[in-house]
Amino acid sequence: MSVSEIKSNAAILKKDEYAILVKLFAKGFEWISKPKVMTAAAKSKTATDASPAPKKEKTEPLKPDLTKEIKTDGNKVIISKALADQIRADNSVIMSQVAIKGSLDSKGKSNGFKIVSVDRGSVAEKIGIRTNDIVQEVNGFALRSSDDLKKAQQTFKNSGKFEVKILRGGQTKTLYYEIR
């Protein structure tokens, strides 16, 4: 296996006709070209058979499209209660779709968490999170450390509405969310 290309937020690994996209800071990978898997019958055929062994592509279980659980109403993002409950139970629903790192202001003080990357088509993208955003507050609670992130998550668990203050392109912006 060899690295065939390095991108700003991913690397492409190849071996023969197979390739995978490994996203940096993410918990998974994406097949670019999937390997073919032979059936048990095909494996039992001998190499002297004139006909080529039938191949069957390995299928993965379909994941539900969680982005359908998100709507917009003016400047507010509406998140279904079902999706909110899923995120509350397992925050990797969102955290596996973004890469974050601590952010420092010009004086070297923590000013939130910078979004390094957002998976295309993800729940995080659909709710308005963009690469290079700096998430500074949730419901008025400043985010300066990983402990602050945990406290913000607890706030989210008990809320039907919440606001997220971000710094985007040097401008402060507030994202509004409601759970219905």
C-alpha cells in the first residue's frame, strides 16, 4: 500500500486497483474503489476452469440519512427531536464529522474551538458549521477548554433551543437552533 495523494484534510492510499480516502482527524475512511469479494462457490473453483470466477461486490449496511431530520425556518435551524436524542446519546454523530482544535486569539488566549474540517453532506454541514469557523459560545457559555465542551454538551441535553456564537471570517455570528 502506498500514499498516492495528500490533501489538506485527507490522504489517498492505494494498493493495486483499490483505493481509500483517509480523512485526517476523522474516525473512519471512505472507499474510493472497493475491492471485489468472491462468493464461496467462486473460491472453490479451480484455476483450470475456463470461465472466470464470478465476483460479488461487498455491500455495507445503509446508514440512515440523518440530514433529513434538519430543516431551516428563517435564520433558525430546526432539528428533529429524534436526531437531537440520538446526538444526546452519542455525540459522535456530529463529532465524527468534524475535526476541531483549540483556537487562540492574537494575545495567545483561548477564544474557542476552530473547525478544521467538516465532512461534505454531513449533519454538521447541514446545521451550518463550516471549515474555519471558531465556535466560541453555546447558550452564552464560553468555550475555552475541553471541560467547557463537556459542560456545553450537558446544557444541550436539557434544552429545546440553543444558540451557538461563532467567529466566521473575522465576523461574529450567532447560529440559532430549535429542537422539535
